[in-house]
Amino acid sequence: MSWRRALIWLLLGIPAVVMVQRYLSGDALAMELYHPSGEMSVRLMILALLPGPLIDTFGPSRFLRGWMSLRRNLGVAAFAYALLHLVLYTLDMRTLSAMIAEFALPGIWTGWLAFALLLVPASISFDAAMRGLGARWKRMQRLVYPAFILALAHWLLLDWDPIPALVHLTPLALAWALRFVVKRKKSTSRSMA
């Protein structure tokens, strides 16, 4: 691992270390750390999903190519924060029966399904899996898109205020919209030529 990747992982891990330390020291209850761990997971998913549409829209600048090279790291870190979110939820709920009792709530099952979908891309986010799976690797990585939508639904259904979730979604929605407009213009100009 290069020193740059090690530094990226160190930076990505600092908020998790702080959350775990706060819980273990008794400074925070598990339920107080749900939101920060889940929000960090969604933020990292957004950061992993943004460079593709930005490159399609603005071209592959050095900055965007560098960001793109960190995409897998960001996605795996998003999964790690989702796992921390799940562990904190489990610690707070304390019993399997309590978790099963609320599983049918839309705000809960959307989170479980988002986690299950993230498990696939996270488990194959290494070079040997990419080589071994070939074209299927990319299709399996695309499970991040429905996972992201479900994670956002999970957040919207459980939070009293939808504004923070929608603010987080805005950069990605704008990037996707710009990508659509650029592709449509290119398609229209090709058909007119």
C-alpha cells in the first residue's frame, strides 16, 4: 500500500475511531452515534459516486482522475461506516427480538436492504476480484446505486427533518443532471450531423 493510500485510510478512519472511543468511554450512548455513523456512510457514498458524472460532464482533469482513483477506497469506507452504524444499532437494541419487532417499519428495512446491497460491492472491491469477475465486476459494483437510494430513504424516513438528507443529495443530483444534459446534447448533435 502506498503512503498516500495509507494516509487516505487514516483520514477516513479518524471519525470512526472518535465515535468508538466516545462510546467505549461512556461519553456517548450507541443511539447518539447512529446519526453520525449513518451520515458518514452516506457522505462517503456520495463522494464515491460523484467523480464519474463529473468526468463525463467536464472531462478527465488531473483532480477528477485522482478523485476517481480513490473511488473504491471511498466506497469500502462507506460500507465500513454502514457496518459501524449497524453495530451501534445492535448495541442499542440489545436483543434480536427487539430488532425483529421493528423490522417491518419502512425506515428500518430500507436500512437493512441498503446494507445488504452494499455488502456485495464492498466484498469484491479488490483487484483480484476485478480480474476474476471481468465484466460482471462492474455490474455488481452498480448495486451501490440502489443501495444509495435505499440509504437515503432510510435517512428520510427516520429523520424528523428531511432538509439535511436532501442537502446531501443535491451535489450528486446536480452532477447526474449535468451528465444527462451533456449526453443528450452530444446525442442530438450526432444525429443532426
